[in-house]
Amino acid sequence: MGRMTHPAPETAGERRRRRLRRLREELLDADVPIDLDGASGEALIEELDYARFPHTHEGVSPVFGALIVPDEVIDPARLGFPALVEITDIDHDVVRRLADGRTSFIARHDHGVVALVSFDRTIEHEATAVQVATSAGITVVQRQYTGSIRVFAPNAVITWDGARWWSKPLASQLARTIRAARPELLSPVLDGLTEFCVHWLSAGRVGALLVWQTEGTGSPSHLGVRASVAIPPLEMTERQHYAALRNALAQTDRAALVSPGGRVDRIGVALRWSEEAVAVVPAYRGTRHTSARRFSRDEPSAVVFAVSSAGPVSVLHGGEIISVATTTPPGDTD
């Protein structure tokens, strides 16, 4: 009998190249809204691969972060003036160990690592990571302590939860959809509300209702304020106020009332509706969304933002659903 021959063993480089090809196919199959063939596509795939299979030490896989930049020149002003440490002849895998994905990141493009970028603040939260990605026109990659991976691109937030890839739109896309239905809503309050609901409440799995009274003064007649709570005035046009309001809404049932100019000074407001609204407006999702929809039918000047603790954000007006920002993986429900 002839001697059996075995193929030559694969090198580590060959295995990695096959893994990168599979990752590209995964992203394409999941319809992830990222240009994988652009100037930075290869760099993004390589950093995502490292985020999924990082260097481990004593059985622990670390957190990690990368900024995918379009070219070798980094504009520190667009990133908020972080500290930049130039990388020259140091191995890229060594530099990756310095990037925690919270305040420190490697910055790279197709030709390799450009710099170590160190912020003086954390950008681990979705709201701040989205702000960095959109203002600088870059893509942010984060590996979290759980092992899941998030990608903040200028047009979407993308997540790998260990089993699948999925994406959600940015708040700016939700605002454009709402303005297409209500062109008169040119106020910057709308931009603040959509950012707050999508990237602060929904991202933190905080369920809430916000009633934006788009015109007039005083409270709409279908609001119950007797058991509501007065808070120091916070503004939807001031991002610095969002953390405080999110924390309050996480501990409060019912709705927050937003003035035409964006001021919030009362939470825990009850929504009421007429018997006619019950008869003509069908139930939608759960109790929170149904009450918002029926209330909006009776208060034509109000736009209601209903945020589910499961993630989705619904915008309602006149008893109709203007728009829904789906922020959960396929198959998840409210």
C-alpha cells in the first residue's frame, strides 16, 4: 500500500487570512451598513477580528478599542484634543494592549497603526462614542468586558453580541424621518429629544415617556399633574443635562413634560385620554406605547416619544406612529 500524504500544516498567517474572509462574509450576510470596500475597510475588518480574538493573559480576554481613521493625518481638534502618541517601529499587537476602548485607543488606517489616542474623559458610553464618530467622521470599535463588540460608524451603531451582528440607526436619522412627516418641526429641540431617547435612554435600557408640547403655554388638558414631581429646569438643547434627566427618569414612572423650547421641569406626569380615543386608536406594543398613542390623538399639539426598556423608540402624533427606531436585535420584542 502507498504511503498516505498529509497537506502541509497551515501557518498562523494563513489561518488568520481565512478568518478575515469569513468575517467579511458575516458582515455582508448581516447587511451591516458599513463600506467594507472603502479605503478603511480592511483596517476595520482587521480590528474587528482582533476585538473578537484578542491577546489573552491568564485566561482573561481584555477590553479593547480602535479608531479607524481615513488617512495618516489625525486632526486632534475634531477628536476634542486628546493626547496623541506617535507609533513608529513598535509591533501593532503590543500597541493594542494599551488600548482599553474607554479612554485609550489605537488609531489606524489601511497601512497600519498611526498613533495611540488618549482622551481625558471616557467615551465608553454610546452617546459619547457616537458624538466622537460623527463629529470626526471616523469609526470607533470597542470590545466590552462582556466580550460583545460595538462599532460606532458615522451612520449607525453596530453590535456583535457573541452570536450575531445587528445595527440600529443614529438619532439624526430618526430626526430626519420625523421632519419628513412634520416639516414644521425645525426646532433644535427635536434633535435633542431624538439623541436623548436613542443614545441615552434606549442605550441604557431606560423606559420612559416624553411629551413635547410643540406650541402653546401651560399643560395640555389630558395631563394629570397632581402626583407629578417638580425638578430643577433641564434643557433638551443642553447635552450636559441629559445624564441628570436620564437618572431621574430611570427612577420615575409616567411621563416627563417638555416645553416648546425644550425645558423639562416636571416628571411623573400622568397621561389621560378620551373614550373616543380608546374606541378609534388600537393598542400598540405595551401599556406605555398604547397610552402614548391614545393621548397623542387627543392632544394634537403634542409629539410623544415612547422609549421601551427593551430598546425601541416610537414617536407618536395625532394617534399615529410617525416613526420607530428599532434598537434591538431581530426577533426581540418590546
